[in-house]
Amino acid sequence: MARTRGASFNSRGESSRGESSRGESSSQGEARRRPTVSARRSRAAPIQHDPIAEERAVEEQTYEAYETHGEEHADVHDIQEDVAGFPGGPHDHSLLTHYVQHVAYAISQGRDRGDTLKLISHGKKVNKLGPCHEGIQDIVLNSSLMPLTGICYDYVDKGLLLGFIERWHFETSSFHLPIGEMSITLDDVSTLLHLPVMGQMCDLEELEFEEARTALVQLLGVDGGTAGAEMEDARGPKVRLSWLREIYVQRCESQHWDYAARAYLLHLVGCTIFANKSASSIRVSYLLLFRDVHACGRYAWGVAALAYLYEQLGDASLASTKQMAGYLTLFQSWIYEHFPGLGRRRLVTSYDD
């Protein structure tokens, strides 16, 4: 039997080609079509155009290209982060945001400020003034500030303090040391200074010149002319520590004990927990803390001392700073307490077992 060109049959006589345009299979019993050109074209497998498949292929190619580019970009980003870090310093800039102003960064760039930072300490002034007069002893004792009268170093170890200042970061309020981070805590203040860390906060308000004059007249018993002249010498609403010592002696002689106690306590905090960079004066606004001199023990003096020291440490850690104040005795005694190997040792030659 003649075999029609273009058709193939399997063992059952079924054609594997010759499907109709509707996808129906032709059987052996179907009438054969005339092998014309048009018939052969209709039997040939048409080229299918599937827009969905093409679109899916394009999406896959785009996704593969995106993944490859993303991996390369991530690698480059990681490298850039490593390169952008400071040698010997932080790699992540989101925390230590002011590192470029820090003294540690200046040192890494060869700009060591050496010992040019001036440390303000008034330990000798406190010790020279001596214990308070017995006429105000109860007032000073009830103020909770009595421990400050006997906890002051005449001199501080500048090299030791500078070494720790260079490791202080105000963003974290801590020292960044090889062993980890450490900080001065309220427990340290309570243990070392015996100052209260519970109580009312020391809220201060800035005083104008006339307001400060009124406060001096009412709380220290001086006349307005004397108060005004002193503030002019101090160049602002503040008074000199030497002037406070004079007022204290005068009020003790006249036995005006409340005035004497206020002068003594203002001088005491101005030389210790609130020591400022002027090295010679204190703001009159601190005098308002002793308005009720018999109830000033209600304040959390330890909290105020620590907050003030934190502020001074943060300022001193910047390369542009030239002075540091605050209660440096607290700072140095904290180092001695936690790093006993760094403390000075005095040899007592007269000691005998």
C-alpha cells in the first residue's frame, strides 16, 4: 500500500501526526486528506507564540542579574565599611558620632596635645580653710556635705587622669579600656564620697545681674553695693572663692551663723563637686540651693556631683579642650579603687613591726 508522505504510523496503525487544528487525534478509520500543499501546511506543527512564557523568561533573567549585582554590591559595601573605619578606632560610626573631634583620633593623626590640658583642682583651698566653725557644725552636718571637708587631694596625678580622659566617650558615658567599658557609678559616689544619691534633684536657674545681687544681699547679709562690686570683679553673676572666704570669716566673727554656713557651703561645693574652669569663682545660682540652709540635706548631692563630672569628662575628651574642672578627687579616687596597681604608695620609714 502506498504511504502518504509526511505521516508516520505506530504499531497500532495510529498516526502520530495529522492532528486537527482543534487538537483531536486522527484515527486509522478517518478519511485521508489529499496531500496538497495546503494540507501539508495544516499538518505541520505550528510555531507557538506564548507571551506568558516569554515574559516569565525575561523576569527570570532580570532576577538572576539582580541577584548577581546584589551580591557584588554587598561585597563592595562590606569592604567600604571596613575601609571607612578608623584605624584602632570604631568601625561603626553610628554610635561614636563625634570621634573625629575626640582626642584619641587626634593622637592617631599625630596631633598629641601632651600635657597641655589644664586640670582645675581646689583641694589645697579646702584643706587650707580647714574644718567648719563649731557654730555652724550642725548645719554643715545636716547638709550631708560634711564628708567633702575631709576628702580632697592637694594635688592630682595629671598623667594618670589624662590617660583615662583619652579613653572617655561622652556618647556612652564610659571609659573604653582594653578590658572593656567601665564607668563611674552612683554606687561609687556613695561609697567613695558618702554623699546621698537619693533625694531631691539640684535644679538650678540662671540669674541675671540684679537677681544675683538680691540673692547675695538676702542670703549672705552683704549690702547691695558690695554685692554689685564683687560681681563686677568676677565679670558676671558669680563671686570669687577668695571673697567667700572673707565673708565666711566676717560672719563667724559677728556670729551670723546662717550667713556663715551659706558662705562656707557655697565655697565648699565651688571647690569640689561644682568646681568650674574659671579656677577662682562660682555662680551665684548655686547659692539658691542653700536658701533654706537647715533643709539642704534633702538634695541628692551625689547625683549632682556625678552628672557634673560626666559633663566635664565629655568636654575634656575633645581634642580642642584646654581645661577640665569637676571634682577630680572623685575621679582619681575611683581609679585608685578599681585599679589599685596604679595608686601611689607612700613609704613610711618610721614604721616598725
